[in-house]
Amino acid sequence: MRIKTIFSIIIVMTLMISACSNVESQGFGKAPNFTLSKSGGGEITLSEELKGRQAVLVFFATWCPSCVTKVPAINEFYERYRDKVSVMGVNIQESDSRIQSFINKKGVKYPIFLDSEGKVAGLYGIRGIPAVFVVNSGGEIVYQGHSIEEAGNKLSL
């Protein structure tokens, strides 16, 4: 019985490690279009943003420690590429007042949009955050992963 339990644990651990090791996809495809409200007012439609430029989408939540630690890198990315690329933070299921507080406390420089019902995250198949997507001007996903630095390598500049 003990050997069977150990064997089962080894199988489960192997499956978990293999599932986690392939966090970045080269799979691409068409990016789902969406319209979201901007924190603080206004709205955005992805297809409108893609006219003549690329977009980087960063799905996140304020309660996610890894998301919070990436803010400075995303700020730097935004400052570097803002004239050529639309950088969009997409918050999943939090209130605008909470996001405004987060923006002020963390010094967020890039625009944040509210996926208040999680529908856009669902369209993109978000399973873990932060999740980063690069969408080219033709609407194709050219990068999907967790690294803003890797996203920069996938831009066509």
C-alpha cells in the first residue's frame, strides 16, 4: 500500500511539473476583440488600438504578489515603447476604486482597464497571472507568457 501511495505522488508531481514548465506558448492565433472601461474614465476597444500599432496586454490583480512586483518593469516598458505600442494593464474582477488606490500607491504609469466580470480573461484563457500577450497590428497573438521582458523581444519595431 505504501509503495502505491508513493508511486501515485510521483505521478502527480511529474504531471504538475510538466504542466507548469510549459507556461509560454508559441501557439498564436487571432486575439479576441474586446471593449473595456478605463480606470478613472473612458474606454478602449482592442481593434481600434491595433490600427497601425501593436498592443501588449498585461492581465493582473492587485492581490497577486508577482503582479505587484512587476509594476516597475511594466512602467519602464511603457515609458520605452509608449509611442509605438499600446500597453494595457487589464485588471481582473476588482473595483475601480481599488484600482485607483493601487495606481496611486504603486506609481503605475500605464493605463489600466477593468475586466470587472472576468469575461476578457476568459476569452484569453487566463489560468495564472500575471499573463502577458503581444498582439501585432494584424490582430494576431505573437507572444503569450508571463514576462514583460520577453514580450519586448516579440515586438516588431
